[in-house]
Amino acid sequence: MKIVCSKDQLLEGILITQKAVPPRTTLPILQGILFDCRDHSLYIRATDLEIGIECRVEAEIVEKGWVVLDSRLLGEIVRKLPPEEVEITVNEGNIAEIKCANSRFRLQGQSGEEFPQLPQVDGEKSLSMPQDLLKGMIRQVVFACAVEETRPILTGALIECSRGELSMAALDGFRLAVRTAKLDSLNDGIKAVVPAKTLNEIQRILKDTQDNVKIEFTGSHVLFGLENTRVISRVLEGEFINYRHIIPDEYGTSIRLKNIDLLESCERASLLAREGRNNLIKLNITRDVLEITSNAEIGEVREELAVETEGKDLEIAFNSKYLTDALKVIEDEYVNIEFTTSVSPCIIKPEESETYTYLLLPVRVLS
Amino acid sequence: MKIVCSKDQLLEGILITQKAVPPRTTLPILQGILFDCRDHSLYIRATDLEIGIECRVEAEIVEKGWVVLDSRLLGEIVRKLPPEEVEITVNEGNIAEIKCANSRFRLQGQSGEEFPQLPQVDGEKSLSMPQDLLKGMIRQVVFACAVEETRPILTGALIECSRGELSMAALDGFRLAVRTAKLDSLNDGIKAVVPAKTLNEIQRILKDTQDNVKIEFTGSHVLFGLENTRVISRVLEGEFINYRHIIPDEYGTSIRLKNIDLLESCERASLLAREGRNNLIKLNITRDVLEITSNAEIGEVREELAVETEGKDLEIAFNSKYLTDALKVIEDEYVNIEFTTSVSPCIIKPEESETYTYLLLPVRVLS
């Protein structure tokens, strides 16, 4: 095998692919990156057997072949090479020689044959959407996925297409985040739960561009296809919770206020909530004043915000992290929060857009 | 006690002072910052009993007093306050009320009386120099201080004034870094070993300005005085090594090359040196070519650089970290390296400036 490519393009491909390399593994070959140029192009590939990432890198293929090279070391080497052409030659013993300007590395590799293949995803069902839209949807939803594995299905987000609308939803027993989007052409009947880990990796790879990403689904896998990159992941098995009926459609109290003001007040109140180790902040709505309080052994905090209120006065308590998580991903200047009672879930919505809904359970406190 | 000051100035003072707060301590009061406004100004102060930092913060003193507040929590609170005026009131129970815009915090503090006093440093001997010069000197020297405490005196750098020259020197048994500077007015006879930890903190506080810093010495302490900040540290006791006689003044081989080229080649070679766990890189000078090699079980690297050589060919090996440490702090475009034999120390000097000398011991290798 012998190839010539630019340092920058090679590095970009390695950095993307490396995201699939497991930090620890009992299968040493997975700590490698596969260089596959058995055809007319160079593909580099890595996988932890759950997620696989493949990048096509512009390269002149002088001699076809394949090899697996240590991901971490290779990444560090290529990063430190001068910005020139890189020549990689692999001999029959899988020893790779990497030449660039006056540098020459020799690295022991492994045969490409030993590297696991990525599953075929043939795209029975698929959809295309702008990269920036998918990136934004993931950002607004993925943090609400469950972290603990007690109910594995909740460690992923449900992606669903029905009635001309794409929706992404995640919930962890304390809160629910749902984002919807209208797309031009939609393949009805798509329904898959994609692991949060996959969505987080995809979010890092997606660019803030309206160029499309194509998403293909089979019963067991999902494939995200970008221009030069393909990410393949298994989907989670099982039935997702039917969350739509738990979103209340009536409220007793509704407030409207600036998102940034609420976020900053909650963050300050969190400082003591965290000291108290329970993360608890109390919201007290009295006419057009929202008071946020929190206390701990070392002290207490009281924040006062002017709000527009509709309905009854109310006292309610939340885990401050669950509240700020949502405020951080809402881009509108104003938010509306709708409450029913102090022991039932509230709904946070950006004022201008109908496409995001965040439901949050309160914490019961003895007052 | 009652004071009013701006959020930004208060935060700046807290951030500087916090550097003296110990991360762990058996004396809980040291995790606090003392607010001392018993006079017409606000001084905030912290110490770990080795280093003490005091900042004067612009404030309106409405009522005199003092209090100790938890450093970490206070820092987080002030950082998150809106950029407005901050009012701090302390009642007789040492409870501080911090008000800013619509936020109100109450924090349990401790009496200022319980906070340790900083030592008096009356400045029997002193010198003044531009902040940026001191900052640069520390940067070029302090990394060569010993980390291990087997010879405590080597965990500091020697600051000395003699024959109209200020010098700073550090050595750890493997390398020696010396930086000198001519100053206008010098107090001959200054000789003190300042802990590396103090110098590192001072380096962070110093600004890239030609404004002066005044350094005062007593037998046991040193004081660095800036406009609004004073840093007081103990000095190390004992006799520093007389390093001047270990710097060779003759050489058998000398090379001249671009600093950045050598640094980058060494960094690439280090990647495998590190894999080999001994950090060993070999330099081979053959006429006007410098070859740098390193190897490990997984592979090897060879770098080739054009150099201007004077004297004999030479093969020598180094711990790559000790070599790159020096190259990183040399600002000149070209460096000269002078060698005697493959088992005696070499000298690295910036080409243009006479003020920096770095001596490095080679590693003996069986070749």
C-alpha cells in the first residue's frame, strides 16, 4: 500500500474518525484506525462496535492495500507534522512508513483483515435534512436522555416521522424534551431510538451549514451520511414511552419573562442549592413578581424578577440543574412557563416557536 | 461593616487573592478570604501560610469592619453577579449580606480576628524592575526548579544581585537555567532563594507592562509589590549550589539552527520517546546535518535538520522534555548549542542575547 495526501485533510479525517475509538477496550484492534485503500479512494474507519465512523480522505492511491494503525499515536504524529504532503507506505509486515518533509516515522501496524466490518445499512427508510437543523434538534433534546441504564431505552432519543413532521424526544423520569420540525419530504413511519452517545458524536461532526445530512434506518441500525463522512450506529431495542399524553394542555398559572434573566438568577441560586447538596431552588410567584430562593448551611440567596403573570399565585420547587439545562438551549429572548399545581409538571416553551416543549417535574418540599 | 464597590473590581481582587488559598488545609479559616476595611480602604487578603496575597480594591467604606468569607463560594457568587454595584454589609454575627441589582445573598462568615496576619516585610534590601522583565525571567527559569523535595533548596530559584547585574537561576540535577538582566539601580548583596510556587503565582499576576514591581527582602521573606497587590512569601533556607563553575566555557562541537525547527523535530521525536517510556532522543551531528532519532516497541522516528556546525561530529542523547522545555522559552529565531563530549553537559543559548544560558546533562546510552 502506498498513498500520498495532504497533512491537513488527513488530520481532519483522523480527528473525526477517532471519536469512534473506545477509550478502553478488551479488543486491542479497536484502538486502531483502519486505512482502507483497496479501491481508488482512501477510507479511514474506526469503531467501538456500537458506533462506526468512516471518512473519505482525498488521496493519491499509488498502490492499493489496507492497514490498521494505532489511533492515538497516529493522531499525535499527524498533528505535529509540518503542513506538507504526507506519504504513507506499508510493507508486507504491516509496517507503515510515514514521510513528511524531513520527518520519517515507522510504525508497526496490523493487517486490515483483522478489523471488524461496519454493518450494512441499506436505507429501507430514510430522510434528508439540513445539518444545522439536526444539530440544533440534538442540542435541545439529548441532555434529557437518561444517564443511568436502569431503563436502557431511555438512554436514547426517539426520532419519529409522522403526519409530515419530524420529532425528537428524550426523557429521564424527571424531565422531557421534545423538538419538532417540518421537513419538505418525509418518509412516514420512521421510528427509532438512537443512543445519546451517538447523537452527541454526530452533533460534534455536524457543521452549521444548510447542506443536507441523509439519515437511513434499518430495524437495527441508523446511518448518518455527510459529504465525506458516514456514521453508523445501532439503535436501541424496545418500545419508547408514549410521552405525548403526559404533556398537560391546560394550566393554572403562566408566566412570561426574559430567558437570560431567569437563567442567570437560577444559576446564582444554584450556587447555594449545590452547597445544600440537593440542588433545590424554590420559585414563588406573587402577582407579577417571581422570587427564587435557595438555602444551605452556609447561607441563603434570594432573587427577584419582574414577570408577566396569568392566573393564580404559586409556590413550587425544582432541581435547579433540570431547569437551567432547558433555559440554556432555548434561543428565544422570552420564555413562557405554564404551571398547574405545585406538585404537577410545568411546561417551558420559547415564546416565539411552537417547535420546542420542555416538561419538568417539581420537587415536593415540606414547607 | 458596610462597603460598596464595583462587581468587576471586586472580582479582579478576589481572583488574584484566591491564588493564595490552599486547595486543602487542616486550618479551615485559610479557605476564606479576609475583607479588611478597618481603615479607609478595602484590603482583601488570603494566605496558605507560605504565600500571602493582599489586594487593595476601590470601595466606598460606609462602615469600618472586617470579616472572613469562604473563598470558593464568594468567588463563584461574585463572578455570576450582574455588572453593577455590589453592597456588602456584615452584622455582628459575622453574617454578610451581599446585594447586587435584584440578587441578595446571605453568607455566614467568620471574624477577621481569627485570620492569620501576614508577616511584616520592611524592606531592608530592595530592588525595582519592570513587570514584563520579571515575568520573562521567571518564565525562562522557573521550570528548571526541582519538583522533588529531596533537596528542598532546589525547589526554589536563586535571585541574586551582584556587580550591577540581577540573576535568577534554577537547577534540578539534570539541567540548569540562568537568566540575567542589567538594571539601572541595584542593591548589591541581595541573595535569596524564592520557592518555585511563589514565582509561578507571581508570574500569573504580573502584567506585560513596563510598570515597576518592587521586590523587598528580609532574611526570611520576600515581598513583591505591585500597584494594588502585594505578594509575601517565605524564602527557602540554606545555601544554594554555586552553579557558576559548572558552566563549561569551551566546546568541541557547536551547532546553529532555527529554534522552531529544532523544537518541532524534538516534539515529533518525543512522541515515540514517550512510548518507549524513557523519553530518550538521540542527536547525531554529521557535518552539517543533525539527525534526531528515537524508538519504541511500536516504531521509530528519524528527523533530519540542516545545521551550521563548528568542530567535530558527535552523537549524544537527551531526555527530550528537558531539551524542549528550554527551546519553548527561548524567543530568538536561532539557537546555538555547544557540546564538549557525549557524556558532558551541553549549553543552549539564544543566538542574539547573552542573558540566557541553559545547561543540560546528556543521558548515557549503550550504543
